[in-house]
Amino acid sequence: MAVSPELLEILICPACKAKVQLTSDGQGLRCVGCGLVYPVRDDIPVMLVDEARREGGS
């Protein structure tokens, strides 16, 4: 896993402040509240709303 469990425990969605979970492919973090998916690049989560996409597409 690219993102450590300790980091996942403290990360929250900057848009709605809900918890995030690693996606099944490990390439993103999905917000459990609003459904935005934040990319993980070079093992670093990019927690910027402008970089996020809606789950399943755009």
C-alpha cells in the first residue's frame, strides 16, 4: 500500500471534512461523505479539491 495507515487515519476531505478511504486500485483516496476521489501521485496524496474527480468519471 502506498499510503500508510497512520496517514489515512488523520486525512480528511478538504471539501466536506469527512474521512477518506484508499480506492481499490490504490491510486486515489475516496471521500466517504461527498464521493470525491483525490489522486495519489508518487505515494503522496494530493488533497486539493481542484485535483479531485467524482467517483466513476470526470
